[in-house]
Amino acid sequence: MIARLTGTVAEKRDDHAILDVNGVGYRVQLSATSLAALPPPGERAALRTYTHVREDALQLFGFASEEEESVFQELIAVKNVGPRAAQNILSGIEPRELARAVAEGDVARLTKVPGVGKKTAERLVVELKEKLVALARAAAPRPAGAGGGRFEQLEQALTGLGFKPAQATAAAEALREKGGERGLDELLRDALKLLRV
């Protein structure tokens, strides 16, 4: 399975790009968001990828961020949502906004996404509500007041240590809910305890 590609952008189209990797052109299907994040033709780029194998085709779906890839993986686990449909959904709504709509059971918002009908929207809410909770928390407005910056720094520190963004956000939110005045060093120590349990 091809999980990542690094090469030169050869072409950019409406829903895909061709990435030249050592003389081999890989056609990678991309959401509108990932396509916009891709540099212009002739420049170097790296994409995370998902390899979809069918009897009659082998397709690569690409992502500019780990966050988008994670949400894509959750979407394709939903009944009747294939890779192409998942990518179309991610072209119509940002991953964090999708997570928030799912967490809040906002079927009306989900049906505004091209290609998502009421039944699909309801299925997304039922099947993904628990799975996208950390991402939904990250999308929620941050509480104002002292200490907000420390938790953002904590998330950055955790991702710098190799934890996934969703894990870093979940740990930071858990510590924020506990409250108390703690410095970044102490927060980081507590977060590592939470994540390594």
C-alpha cells in the first residue's frame, strides 16, 4: 500500500493532481482543500495517501494534512460511503467543521454538503459521533481568559513529540477541564501521563 508520496507537481486538475516521483507520474485524487494547499506545477510536494484497490482499478486518494486523512478514514468506514464520496464530502466541508456538525447532530448543516442527503447525514451522525469527538472539541470556540495560550502551546508540544493532533487536543482539553493554575512544564508532564496510560 502506498501511504505517502513526495515529488514534483506535474499537473493540477479539478479533482486530482499528477505527482512526478522519480520519473513516475502518480495520479492522486484530492479534495478541493488539499488541492488548494498543493503548490503550483513544477514545485515539490508531499502528500499522505490512501490506496484504494478494486477489481478493475487502483486509485490513490491524497491528503495535505493528517487531520483530513483521519476524517477520510472514518468516513469510508460508514456504510455506503466509499472513497470518492468521502473525498467529495471533504471538498464541501472542512474536517473540523464536519466533526463539529456530527458531534452536535446538525443534520441540516451536513445536508448542505453536495452529495449528502438526509439519510447519509443521519448515518454520519449515528456512526461517527463518538469517533470524531476530539476533533469536534478542537473545532469548538476556545474559552476566553488566562491560560488559553498555555493549552495551545501544550498541543504544539505534544504534536512535536509525535502524538497525533487529535490525541494532543484531547489531552489538552482534559487538562483544561480539570482547571487549576499549572505551568507548561507541569501540563506537559500531566498530558504525557494521560496519553501513556
